[in-house]
Amino acid sequence: MGFSNPIILYKYNFNIKKIYFCSLENINEGKEMIDKQILNAYNRTRPFFRRRYLCYAPFKVIRFAYDGIIQVCCLNNLETIGTYPETPILEAWTGEKAKAIRTSFINNKFSEGCFECEKQVQGANFSNVKTKLYDFLPSSKKFPLLMEFMLTNNCNLNCIMCNGHFSSSIDESSNNRGASMPYDQNFVAQLEPFIPHLKSASFIGGEPFMINLYYEIWERMIKINPKIRINISTNGTILNERIKSIFRKGNFEISISIDSINKQTYERIRARADFDVMMSNLKYFLNYCNSNRRQLSVWVCPLTINRYELPEIFEYFNKLDIPVFLNNVYHPFNLAIRYMKKNELVDLKSFYLSNMFYAKSKTQKNNLTRFSGFINELDTWITHYDENQDFFPSDLTNVELKKELFKKIHSYYHLKKKLSIKESDVATKIIIEKFDRLMVIINDEKSYNKALHLMLRYDIDIIIEVLTSKSETHILNYLKRDLL
């Protein structure tokens, strides 16, 4: 039964379309300050003593990603604070790059690469914005309180929204990434001075239970600081005695990716997975967490093919009193709800509003808040649909489409980033040249044409982030899925 309760269904309906530029001198020149009205509404959804900064990640988190990249967040891929082994961990944490990112948040500005969280805050999707994941951490002056690990892409699944950069099983050429990753015994040794100060540690893959170095790090953490909350983000398909043994030693929490409770849909999304095996493992993980007073959560990727199942997913896990989180997907293009047609977005919003669910416990109420936040974001996409979606006739030549792409990128640099026309020319040409190099590798005119159409429809922030921060191999892995 559907219902719309204004007390439970949080709807922030701000009539705000314009944000202003901050007059403060800042390392991110021209970066926009969040409007005070939106900022106040966002902060009202946060703990009272966690409202000083838009996001606490740069002050409390250090993240180790593929290829030795060191970051402060999993979503900001434009800005790194170092590269292992060239940059020692302590130097990365205390260095100038990290200080520059923190300066932005001190001035109530999102940093340069914080596109996704900025969009969600602007769209009043406060309950799903990832910044709030870091609000729970206490204050810290010298050391990070949370470490995030994404050291290799070793994985056993071929999920349809993933790509070869994140899963070794998708692109056979990435199968050896784990063997050649830069993280080694010296890396584990450098972690030791940080471990006593940690409150939490998060491990992502690939599939964490397939990564041998993780077991060594877990053993080290348990020995030095057994109170650390160790969170494992798993696809839930692997469970063996080695896993059960390490669970008995440490303070583990589990986050499982489950995009459907329908076997057919689940196995279509999580290719190579067995739904029945995953559900059996879920029972073990849930029993482990309940017996040891640990948290188990479920993460769902809303996609075009499971979009009408979201209420059912929330209802199912509400009965088990399990927190459900949503992880927006922006590519491949055909799977992203963000890029559906306007009438489809309107229909989906109506469906969600007519299929709201009751919430009694704290967990259920929080789930309802996150679901409502996603509806808010849908509403934002609908409201700004016409200005964000660029459609071009299919018969335009590649030369004509390329000119339109140049205009779109140039406008971003000149109007949003406040660069001069000459500076915008240079920045745009660099990106277009990188795109052209990728198309030479693909070497197919039809794919080139389709790629140009896709680039013209993607949000400009995503285009800039991907083409400036990702390697050519990484981008090709994305395009392969989009161009299928």
C-alpha cells in the first residue's frame, strides 16, 4: 500500500536556482559557495556538532586506490594527495595538496572534484549524500580516523554497470592487476603508526575477500588496535573458513551489494553470481553481525532495469531491520536513471510516491529518509531536464558533433570556471585531443559518432572529471560498455 506522509516523507522544495560566488580568496578560485538556505537545510539533517564543514573526509580520512593513488575520498578523483610508493603515507596526509583540499571546506566550498556530492546537496538529496558518512567520526587533529582501501580490482563477477577498471573478470587484460599493484610489505609497515589512532577502516575491491594483502592488513590491525571497526564491502558471493576465522578475531562490519531480491534481475545485474548462494551467505553474515552487535548494511545501485523494484527492496530489508543505502550510477548510459527520458522520470517519481512504505524502527525511518532523498533527486533531474540534456540529430557528422562538444567544454571553463577565452581554448583543446586519441584506439567511425553523442548528453562535470582524471585505459573500459 502506498502513502505520502509529510512527516515521514521529507521533501525539501526550495525555489532556488542560483548560487553565488564566494568573495574569499581560496585555492579553488571561482568554485561556488553553497547557498546559505541550502546549507542550513543540509546541516539540519546532520548531528549538531558536525556542521562546521560541508564534509569531514579531508580532515579525517585517507584513501588508498588503484595504481598507488592516495586520496581523501572515494568520489573525488580529480584531486590526489600523493602516489605510493613515491609519496610516503605520512607525507601525503600532511602535505600541501591535502591542505589545499581542506581549505576549500573551511570556506564552505566543495573542492574541485566533489561533483557528485555537490549535485546531491544542491538537489536536496541530503539523506543519500556520501559526505554524511563521515559525520559520525569524532574530532581529529593529527591523524586520520578512517582509512579506505581499494588496492586492486581482483573480482569474481561481471556486473553490468561495472567495467574492467573495477573488476578483473570483466576485462581479461586486467587480470594481473593484483600481481603488479604497487602496495607491498613496506606499505603495510607504513600503516602501523596510523593504526593506533584509527576508529574505522573500510575495504573495497574488486571483491575484498579475494585480495590476499587485505588479510595481512586485517591481522595487523587486530593485533595493534582490536577495537577498529573494519567494514568490508562485498558482493556476498564468497564465504569460506578463512573468512570465518578472521571474523572470529576482529571487529568486522559487512556491507553487501544487492541490487534486487528477484533472482532473475539479480543475476542479470550481477553476472556470474548465484542468487541462492548470495542469500545463503547473507544469512551467515547477518547472524554474525547480530550475534556480535555489529552492523550489516545493504547497498543498492538504482538502474534502469531495477528501478521499479526499489520499494520492494526497501520493504524486504525493512522486515530484517537492515539499513539500505543507494549508490547512484551514471554509466553505462543506458543503465543510468539520470539519463532517462523526461516522461520516464516523471512516471518513476509518481510510482515511488504511490509506493511509499511504513516505517516504525529507527532503521526503517532512516531507510525511508534515504528513499525519499532519492525521490528529491529525481525531482531535481526532472526540473532541470531540458537545460541539462542536449539532443542532436543522428545525421550530424562527427566533425559537427565535435564542434558542439568543443562548445560545451569551452563554456564550462569560460562561464563556470571563469577562465579567459584563451585559457578556455587551451583547456578545451587538451581534453578534445585526449578524446581523439581514444577514438584512434577504437578506430571505428560509428563508435566515434556514438561516443560523441554520449559525451554531449553526459553532465559536463562528469565529462571533465573522466577526461582529466582518468587514464586512457580506464576511459576505454567505460566507453566499451557504453558503446556496446
